[in-house]
Amino acid sequence: APREDDWPVRADGLGAHEVIVESPHHDDDWGRLGAAGIARVLTAWRDRIADLERDRRLRAVVAFKNHGAQAGARLGHPHSQLVAMPMVPPALEEELTGARRHFETEHRCAFCDIVAAEAAAGPRLVMATDACLAVAPFASRTPFQTWLLPRVHAARFERAKDDLLADLAGMLAALLDRVDAYLEGPAYNVVLHTAPYGSGADVEAAFHWHLELLPRLFRVTGLDLGAGLSVNPVPPEEAARVLRRPRKTTD
């Protein structure tokens, strides 16, 4: 609860912070883990998020992977993290607000509309399977920002089935392989966006869980920080064109 006995108003810390150790091998990364290894990581995320829901004090979970120093990685051993908190973080709240607004006016999920539009050979489509889509979102905040979304509407990642996570992991492995090859092995973040615990019917109908891949190609500028604006010199259509190219394999 907020403590209002002095200024500024503050609250005691509360939450959970878990580290997912992804491999017994120190030099592994998601590129080396491959689809099967990434699927195990995503399954661990799902199961831990579901378990943390039992703590009724918690409202939301952010699961993320930092790869490389420029992306915030501080430990050399391959790992990812989950942070559960008693409030909805601002970035997720902003997405929820936009999703609810779209649903109120259009009576459809905004993310489902993105899936439908880009699946029909949209200019920002990167790759697609029967279960998932990868797209460079319109007005991407950073160069080569990519969303990975399930085709079937679902607000909560912790309800995802094993076969969907396997499909998603295969797509993520292929995408990271292209990022590594075409963007010269940059640092990157992978972040999960999933509905808060205890969400009502409005969120269940309007929100659509997804993964966000953020290659770290440029540093944040004063304009980003001072104006709250995103500076991205690579249009998402161009980013999608680059990442659509499959890697050439050799015998």
C-alpha cells in the first residue's frame, strides 16, 4: 500500500523475480539452443507465470530475454527472467488502453486485425506458419522490431498449448538466425506481452498476447529521452523485406 506519511509518496517493494537458467552449457544462446531448446524456455515461462498467479497480490508478469551487453545482459550464462509485480506496468497499460479503445469502436481485437491484414501478403509480413505470424509492426519504434503473434485469439500466454509453443519457438529460432546473419549478430531483447492476472471479459476479448523481438542496433538519443518519441530510420516494410529472405543452406 502507498505510504503517505512523507514526500514523495512511496510503497514498499513487493513481487517476484525469477531467473530461468536455459542451458547447462555456458556458451549457449538462443541461436545454439534451436527450436527445441527455445520451446523448453517458453514452456518454463508459461508454467512459472501460471504458478505465480496463485499469489493474489500480484497483478502482472513481464518475461524477457536480454542477449548482449547493449540489451542489458549482465550474466554470461544463458538465462532469461520473469518479474511479477502488484501493478500493471505502464507499457502494458498503454497497450491495454489502446486494445480496449479499438474493441469498443470496431468490436474486434486490434491484434487479430493485424494478423488478418498482414497474413494476406501484407508488406510487413516477415514469416508465417499455420499457428503463428511474425510481422514488423506499423510505425515500429526501433529498427527491425518484430512481433510474433498466434493466429488464434488468446489474451493469456500461460494458457498456451505445447504445440503452439513449439511452433512459436521454431519461428523464433528461424527469425533469430536471420537477424544474426543479416544484421551482423546484434544484441537483442525478447519480451512477452500477456494480459494481467484477473483480467475481466473486456481484456480477454480485446487483448492478444505476443512476443516482441527488439534488435539493439542504435543507441537511445536525446530526442527519444527528452520528447518521448521513437527515432527509427528503418521503415518496417524495409525491415520485413530484409527478414523475409530465408537463409541459404549448404550441404
